[in-house]
Amino acid sequence: MRYLHTMVRIKDLDASLDFYTRIFGLTEVRRIENDKGRFTLIFLAADEDVESGNTNKAPLLELTYNWDTEDYTGGRNFGHLAYEVDNIYETCQRVMDLGVVINRPPRDGNMAFIRSPDGISIELLQKGPALPPAEPWASMPNTGSW
């Protein structure tokens, strides 16, 4: 397993980028604009990770800017922790066998969500290409919020 990123939702893209880059000193290393989903993802890395040239393996801060902003309450501005796993199906089965609810099953063979005992959302991402859809995951519904 490898730690990937922490996601934080932001309301003001310019103010947040100014804070995280100019004031806090992080560097933008990747940006994804999604017109259909109406959001922008901006990935930031610490200077040492940028200088090492290893930002593809560095833990990142993901700023998520939803174009149709809302007032985030109840910690909703903090999105999730993300970890890359060797086999998403085996990982989900292992944690489920240990009593963890799979809130968003890996129906696509790529992504799942679980929650910590304190309600922190954790995203599990398949290392490399997505695995072929498989049961019971492909038909498993979401449970609770993620």
C-alpha cells in the first residue's frame, strides 16, 4: 500500500491557490479540469518532493474546486485520504472480513471508499489499470456516505 493524497474542498480557487502556493510554499504539479463533472482538481507537492523530481510518488495535497460551490458543513471540506493498493478486490475483502463496511464498492475495479472509526473517508485506488469488473463488487450497492 502507498499513501497518495489528501483531498480538501475549496470555495475560492484563487484565494486557495495563493495560500497553498505563495504563502504556504507548495507547488502545483498537476491539474485536471472536468467540464462534465464541473470541477477542477489541483495537486500540490512540497518543495523537497518537487526538487527530487519524484512528484509521481510523493504524497500530494489535492484541492477540489467544485464550480457550483456550496457552503461545506460538518467537515465536508475535508474530502478523504487516498491509498493505492496492489489488488483492490483483495484489499476490500480483507477489510470487510475484519468488520469494515465498504461504503462505495469497487464496481469499476478501480476505486472504493471505506470510513475510519472516526468517520474519515478513505479512498482505495487500484495500482495500475483497473481490474475487470467482478462479483460481488460489480452489483454491490453503496452503503451510507463516502
